[in-house]
Amino acid sequence: MTTITTKDGVSLFYKDWGPKTAQPIFFHHGWPLCSDDWDAQMLFFLAKGYRVIAYDRRGHGRSNQVWDGHDMDHYAADVDAVVTHLDLKNAVHIGHSTGGGEAVCYVARHGKGRVAKLVIIGAVPPIMVKTPEYPDGLPIEVFDGFRKALADNRAQFYVDVPSGPFYGYNRPEAVVHQGVIQNWWRQGMMGGAKAHYDGIKAFSETDFTADLKSVDVPTLVMHGDDDQIVPIAASALLSVKLLKQGVLKVYEGYDHGMCTSHADVINTDLLAFIEG
């Protein structure tokens, strides 16, 4: 496997496909998945002549199942370690859900001079949990429920999430794809329970306001208005107002997992933004 080791000794798995001279696109996956969740995008952009890179976050996928460092500070630093190792420049960073928060942190804190554009899709910023500053966030009890479900029966929890709200399969008109559900479960169970448990705090309680304000590259904010995991009113509609060069694109009726469920539309729009 292709890996690098971080300063604190964590082995991170990554994929690096395509010509080294081509413009790089770096993909940041969501919780509790891994780089495999970007298959549809990586194959699409590879065929378009781009260099595509994706890594497994610490504790996820094929990276080390370490017990600590499961927070946005470490996530962003880990991305920087991969980017520096590969010496990526003029890169486009694309993050989904938790990976959207990670991408914002990386670009704001480490990406100066290396990043061309940013895309966040169904992303968790500016903050998911309800706070005095963000009263429309979700109550902490929602995330306590996630933690309990994970600790009680992670395997079943990782069936229930993709079978229901993640891909909108709980909607009456939904066409359910069992392979998609099984692939979500497979990716989730590859990772470590401790990393996933701590990751709930990272994606729900991190306040990305300052990082969003610091991002100085063109940024596309993509979100489905039927996203049942990251409600659009408490995320994308607020994030775009904090970005210096933010553009919002809302997808009517689309679910949280729209990079998979509507890959053809998402890929086309990503390409238009990257080449625009």
C-alpha cells in the first residue's frame, strides 16, 4: 500500500492516480468512510486528464487505527503532510461532509500558495451543533445518540444510516441500491471504532467560522435541499456568507450522499467549476 508517516507516527494510506504533470484534485472523504467513497469522481476526473489524490483519514479505512488525534487540527495537519510529501501545487480540494470541514481547515491553515480552488459538498461548516451563535444547529442530544448507537452496535448502526437518511432511501419514491448500502457498511467497518466515536465530536462541535473567513480562493458550496444528515439551513446557507469568494449551488431533492446517488450531475458541475 502507498502510505506516508506523519510527525506523530501515524501511517496514512493514500491513492495518487494520473500524470504527475497534470493539475491535482485532492478529495476529502466523509465520516466514517474512506477514500473509496470517491471512486465515481476519481475515475471521472482521471479520464479527463487530471491527477487525482485521496487519502484515508487517520483511524479510517487503511490508515492506522490510532486512539488519539481525531480532531480537525490533526486532520488538517495530516492532509498537509500528504500534500507536502507529494508536493502538490495549483490543487483543487474537494471535501464531502466531514471532509468538507477538513478541507476548509486545510486550505485556511496550510494551503497558502498551493491551492487553486475549493469545493465543499454537503459539508458540516460552519458548525453542526446548536450554540448561542448558531441557534439553528442540531441539539447535542442528536450527536449523543450517534455515539450511543456506535458504542452499542456499530455494525447495525452502519447498516441503518445508509439504508435510511444518508442516501434518502427512507423517502417513499427512493430507488434503493443494496450495493451502495453494503459499500458504505464495508468502508465504515474498515475503520476504527475509537476514531469514529471521537470523530462525531470533531464533525459536530468544531466551529469553522474563522477558517471559512480565512479561505481566499474561489469556493463552490454544493448542497442538496433534502440533506437529512447535514441540514442545508444550518450549513451551506450560512457558510457561503462567510467565504470571500463563495458560490452556492443548491440541488432540489438531493440527499446527503449525492456524490454517489447523483454522480453524473455532480461530476459535470465539478468539472465546470474547475475549468471555469
